[in-house]
Amino acid sequence: MKKSKMRSEASSSSNNSNRKGETVVGDCGTCRSSCGYCKSSGRTSITHGLWAYSVTVDDYQDLLDRGWRRSGSFLYKPDMERTCCPSYTIRLRASDFAPSKEQRRVSRRMQRFLDGTVDVEKKSVELIKDPSTSNCNKVSSSVENNSLSHNNEENNKEEEILQFLSGQIDNAVQLCIVSGQFLSGIQLPKASVKKVSQAKRKLLVEGMENLLYTSNIAFQLAATLNRAQLAEKDVQQIRVFGQSIEDTGPSPKIIAAKLASSLIQLAETSGLSIRACNGHLNFYSAMKQASLDEDVHIGTVSKESAKTCESKGGCLKNSSEHPQAKRHKLQIRLKRSSFDPQEFELYRRYQIKVHNDKPDQVTETSYRRFLVDSPLVFVPPSGDDTVPPCGFGSFHQQYLIDDRLVAVGVIDILPRCLSSKYLFWDPDYAFLSLGKYSALQEISWVKENQTHCPTLQYYYLGYYIHSCRKMRYKAAYHPSELLCPLRYQWVPYDIARPLLDRKPYVVLSDFASLQNESSPCISENVMGCQHDDIGQGDSNDVRMDYDYDDEMLDPESESDDDEPDTETSRQTVGVEDGDISNIVIRGQGTRDIQRVFGPIQRRSLESQLRKYMKVVGAELSERMVYALGSYL
């Protein structure tokens, strides 16, 4: 590097075309850390990191389009050839979005909940929790009206309870998927609960007489999960180690035990005892045998029993009288990123309940650093169709049901996209699939705001990690595109998927070009690719997920700056060249760089600047300010 070309901020004139502010970053170099996706024991996650003091929304948009993401004020980009889990930026053009059957079902379920037609939880719990009251209601109705319509009504109540219990099991399966206990990205069967008749109870072994309901969902889940795991294993490997099909995944007994553990809260509120027994998920009544002999929920009761009910507290009531369905109010509020104690408490509950974090790990400091702090320079609305009414910057989108905060989406709104960063939600509302619902709302938001800002067209879902099943759900938002890690071109997911099935790191743009030329080999693979089964399971966090997607990376992680720059040496084809003398440098004492840095220091800085230019690109490297040390 020639001395005359080393440039400091004082000797340069900024040609900043951004709306407002400037981007100032400190180079953290190559960082290694443990991987939150493959859970490897070593520091196998390799990224290049930048500490952002401030970033304009235009510069961050361009960084996203080169494979960067942020965790708080720390910007990072995976070293795609060396990291354990290559992470591809994934996006969707909002106007092209085609919701799947499952996604439409999520929207309908929310609407039914708001209308009060799906709020069976309270009513069903009451029926289960106080069987004597339910019995009295049936008694009074049978005394007053022994008609066929009454019997149909009782059957409907019984069916309602069975549907409620089935839904609770499905919610427990969702929690197991989100927490990583079950595989995600596959179609899992729905639960079905059946009533155990009084006649069958009498044939059961001692201690099982109070069994009311049962489900064999654990056997179905085990079969599905085993098939999915076998598909990823080499058949020869299985033979060598003498493994059987049953050894490849969790057994029905283990699955039933996990589900029973997840249903503890239901047991506490319903009065039922929920236990796993030989792979079956059983629901027992806490009532004594004398009550059970009357077949609490459906059995015929005599007039003498009715008189007893009257004398015990006037619980006599015509069961045909249904209370008016309770409607619910949903509010969605968009606010600029800032600390909110209510949000933090929800985040804390979510991390502990869903991700099994230890309470002492979920601190206010880590929450602020991860989801509140943002280097993005806020751009207020301009009123000229170039900025949406909320402005550009970092935001928290709150979801409130009946004025109760139930979910928070952490997002960045940029000139060309809404970038989804993370979502945390209330575990009590898992049955609403808030992760999927919030993603649908964010896609709709992009569509609606295109009238205010025509350049705002895309929805970015973070990183797609094909080697991690938990992250594959993002491809369910169709038709999506993946960013080529070398040429930074967008490639349709349907082309990328069969390639990623073969190996985790692929230069996607090479095969996209072949597809455009109608290569028979690629075309056949793409035509045989089916996306319908992606994400159709019950993963709830689009920021896992959807998340779980932005694993905290510490800029002070072990640095590899002394290692050969493999990314610089290998990724040269198709990458634009630049002149490092055009990088604006800022720092204490850099007014006269030639006097401050000696020859050895200048050579070291030159190597560092070339790595930096490679990972951010020539244009951005000349637009952003490169901070040395503590420049403030």
C-alpha cells in the first residue's frame, strides 16, 4: 500500500448519499463461538463480526443483502465455507406470498378465537374440574326434559371435552418442537383423545378404574419421528452398528412421558391426573370410585340423585342454557425499540418455559443487549412516499389480547424490507400459533405499506439453515428466495433445496444460471422438489423460531485473525474489487495516519482492511466509517 493512499477521515470528504446520519463500525475480525443450532461441543460457529456504533438504514439494508445480520449492536456474517451450520439469508416478496393450508388454518383459528367460537378452554375445564356440578346440570335437565335433543346436547358436551383435550396435547407437541425435543419441519399427526367407557374400566387392572380418557398419539409421533430420522441416516451405517428402527428415535414411552410433563398446568387447573402408561397418555379423574360409577360425564342419573344435588347447594340448572360466547379483542401496536418491563417479563417467561433457560440466565442486561439495543439511525416519516408512516428503524410489534400482552415481534423496518429478528410469546397462548400468526401479520404489513413506500417490497425471515431441521420452517412461506453466499444473487428456494440436500454449502448462483439455461439435471431435481411438507409441523417461532435464529454472539469471542483468510483467498470469483485507500478511518490520533503508524503496523492494518472490504463489499467499505479502537 502506498503511503499517499492511506486516508484518514480528516483528509477525506464524505460522499454520504444516505438519508441521515452515518455508519460507524469497529472491526472485530473472525470470531468463533459455540453453535446454538447443532449444539456442538466446540467453537464451531465461525463468523466475521463488526461492532456497530451507528448504522444508517440504507447501509444496513445493503448489509442484509450481503448476508449480514445483527444481534443488538453486534453485526455478524457467517463464514459459509468453514462454519458448522451455513446460514443463508431468506426473503419473500410480500405481494407474491401464497399462504399454505396450515397458514390459512392459523388465521381462521385466531378469528374464531376472537369471535368467541373457539374459546372452549374455560368451558371444558369447568366441565372436567367439577364433575359433580356437571352431573347436577345433567340431572336437572333429565328431570325437566328427557328428550332426544337433551341426549344430543350431552353428546356434544362430551365431544367438546375430547376436542379440548386433543388440542391441549397438540399444544404440548408444539412446545416440544419449539424447545428442540422433537424434530421440526415435518408433518406431525394430530392428537385424538377417546373416552374410556365404564364397561371397559371394570375390566382394567386395579388402580386403573378411574381412567376417563386416553390417547395413543405417542405411538403415531414415534413412528413419524423415526421415519424422519431414518431418512437422514445412511442405511449401511445403521447395519454396521446393528441399530434397529426402534433405536433411531424416541420411543412411545419417552414421548408420552414428555407430553405428560408438558401438561402439568392442565392437570392443576382441570382436576384431572395426567400420566403416561406404556406409551399411552391417560387422563384420570380425581373423584372417588363412587362418583365414577355414575359415569360422570354422560351416564343416566336418577331423580333421587337430583334431590341430593338440590340439597347440596342449589346447583340445579338447565344445561340447555349456554352462556353467551366470550369475544376477545386483539390489538397490534408498533413502537420504537425501547426497554419495557412488561415485555421483559413476557420474554423471561418465554425463555424459561419454551427454551428451558435457567432463571438466572435470563437477565435484563442480556435482554437489552439482544433485543432492545439497536445501532440503526431512526428515519422519521417524510410524507413524500419514500418512508412509511412509522419511519425506518428498529421496532417492537406488540400483540395484546383483551389488553394482555401475549407476544412481541422484534423487527427492523428498512427501505426495501421488513426484517424479522425475533418473537417471544405467552406460553398460555400456544394454541393460537402466535409465531405463525405474527409472520402472516408482518407480511400483510409490508403489503399495506407499499402504498406509502413503493420500495418496501420484501419480508426477510433471517437465516435459513438447511442442516438444522428446527430452522427449515421458514421455507414454508412460499415462494421464498435464498441469497447466494458468493455472488449475492437471489435464488428461488425450489432450486436451492435439492442442492442443499446434498451438502450444506453451495454456491447457489452457479446452479441458478444452469436452471435458466434449462439444464436437464437441475430441472429434474427442481421439478421433483415438493415444498408442501416444509414447516407444516407445529413450530411456533418464525424467529426461532424466527427465530432462536439470532444466537447471541459476543464480539469478544476468540479471534482467529492470525489464521489464513480462507474466505478472502477462496471467494474471489465474481467478487468486486476495491481500493482499500478509499476506506475512511476514524480513531484517536488518526488525523495524520502516516506519522501514527509505522511500516509494520501499516502492513497489519492493510491486511485487516482487505478482509474487511471483502466481507462488506467495496461500495459499503467506502461508505461506512472504519473505527480504530475507542474512537469516541
